Amino acid sequence: MNTRKDLFKKCYDFTLADEVKALGIYPFFHPIEETEGPVVSFGGRKLIMAGSNNYLGLTADERVKEASISAIRKYGTSCSGSRYMTGTVNLHLELEEKLAEYFEKERCLLFSTGYQTGQGVIPTLVQRGEYVICDKDNHASLVAASIMAVGQSGKFVRFAHNSMEDLERVLQTIPDDAGKLIVADGVFSVSGEIVELPRLVELAKEYGARILIDDAHAVGVIGRDGRGTPSEFNLVDQVDLMMGTFSKTFGSLGGYVVGERDVINFIKHNASSLIFSASPTPASVAAVLTSLEILKSEPELIERLIVNTDYVRQGLAAAGFKLMPSRTAIVSVIIGDQMKTMVFWKKLFDAGVYVNAFIRPGVMPGFEALRTSFMATHEKEHLDKVIMEFNTIGRELEIL
């Protein structure tokens, strides 16, 4: 009897995507042909983009685009090496210095993507006999990085989402003499909910743990002049490490971590995802430098973003939609059924509104949702259309 197993069998057996495509409601991998920020082109059609993380609209800002173009002219398209060897240019050092100053920390270290940042920080710090303690709703990149720490003989434990009672229960089970790193999103990417940071800081002090906050969806949205979650709660000096990405507010690509000089220096000389990966491109870094200056000099962008998001949130809530709790730039509408979520998505798409469908395994059963997110550059007419189409389709599908 042949008992050999073909590694690719799981691939051949995976038919869900093709089945959904055949129904015409596949919500993923649709190519954008052109973007003007709040309006994008798909297949020759103009749609309102209500699903982007381009919170301040800076990807379409002429100053940001020109900075990238100028960097390519001066440095070329790539650094052709890792930061550790030949891949560092003066733009990297300039951005690290300015981000450290902006976030009020001693040092900053850049990574090529936000995903790689977590992989550079967590398994580098959490080693044999030490613990990484994660919120169950943390971003997938943080989960993957925590699993990598297990490969370093570290320990990976989780606590119930944003439950400080469960975090304390977990901390009580960990030996006092073990190193501990508590990791949480500042703003959770599915719901837009903000971490209960004041209590988390109290528990970290009580149980001798360090703190890493991933502020990918918080910077440019909350905190003093958009400085993120620790700033929102006046706890910058109490949070050991903050990390984030440039693919949201900063209108670019890459990631960063800020913290104490000695800690950043250790990560810099030991993180595999930094040492063995090509450095951020000059164009990407130049875009962030310009976006950072705009963020600091034009706080009205943040105010406009929050006004826009609150307008939609209030409109959808008034219509009777069930929303996940949030006061950030993310408004998630709970549909509660996988197929109905994809049908709703397709009807919105056909009506000229692009949002994100969140289905299993990205969310728990019963929490399938349409996640909308907004920009400072959305006009009222864009927002009114989003609300109107949600209402029309919500009634049609008997969700309202």
C-alpha cells in the first residue's frame, strides 16, 4: 500500500477561492489601475476608496511624490544591500534621527517592511526561558514573530483581547525571574479599538515586564499631533518600545522601532530580518521624510480625518448597523455571516464603493465584517455616498 503523501495535495484540494470567483463575489486581489487618493479606478470605473490605510492621503500628495522622484535621481532605485553592509545611505540615518525625536525616544531603527519589524524585534529580544505575551487580536505579523521567538527557546503565551484581567492572570503564571515582553497593537487593525494602555502599563510595572506597542494604525490618527497611543495616554516614557509601519499615515513602505539607545543598538546588531534583508529604498525613505514634515506642520489633516470618520460612523450607527467599538480612522460594520459579507462587498463594489471584507479565519465566526477606513482627503460627497450605499444594500440584504 502506497502511504506516501504529496506535499501539494492541500493545494489541489483548496477550491474555496475558485468557488467564490465563480459566484462573482470574490473580494480580494482586485488590481487598482489609477489612484487619486479617495477615488480609484478599477476596470475603467471610478470607485470611492473607503478601505485604504492612507489615512492622511499622503500617497497622492505632490510633495511626497516629488521627494521620491528626487531620491531616485540621486540614489537610484535600490541600495542593493542590507543596512548591515552596503545598504545604508544618509537618508536612513536622517529619518531614524527625526523619528526618534518625533516619538520622544532615544533611538530609532528602520526595517524594510512593517512585517519584518516585528520579526526583527520580538525573537531578537525574547530568547531562552523568556516570555512574549500577546493580545489574542494582535496583527498576524506579531503572532508570526512570537512563534519565531519559540524557535529561540522562548515562550509564547496569549491573553484575551484587551482584557487586562486576563493579562494579569497570565502574568501570575509566569516565573518572577523570567524576562517578559508584553506585546499589543495600539489600535487594533480589524476593529479600530484602542488598547487599554494605562492598565497594561500598571501590570507591566507590577510584574516586571517590558512593553512593545505596535502603532501601525495609531500614528497620524491619535495622540498629540498624531504621535500615537502612548502619547494619547501621556505614557510615552512608560512604554519601552514602539513600532510601526510607513504604509499607512506615512504614504510609503517600511517599518521602524523606537526605544532606548542600548535596546535599539542590540536589535540593530542581532535582528536577522534587518541583517539579511535589503534596506528600505531611497524613494521610500524620502517619501517618509516628507510625510513626517507634513504631519508635524499640518495638524489640521488629523482633525479632518477624525471629522470624516466620525461622520460616517454616526451615519452608519444611526441607520442601525452594528459597529465594532472604535474612535479611530477604522469603522468596521459587523455582518455576521461569511457569504452575506462577500455579497454585500460585491454590491458595494458594483455601486462604486470599495471596502474590505473580513471573513474567517481573519475574524471569529459571527464577527464577519466590512471594514471601512477613511482619509483626511475624503470630501463630504464621498462620505454621503458611502453611507447611502450601505443603507440601500443593508435593507436589500435584510441586515438592517
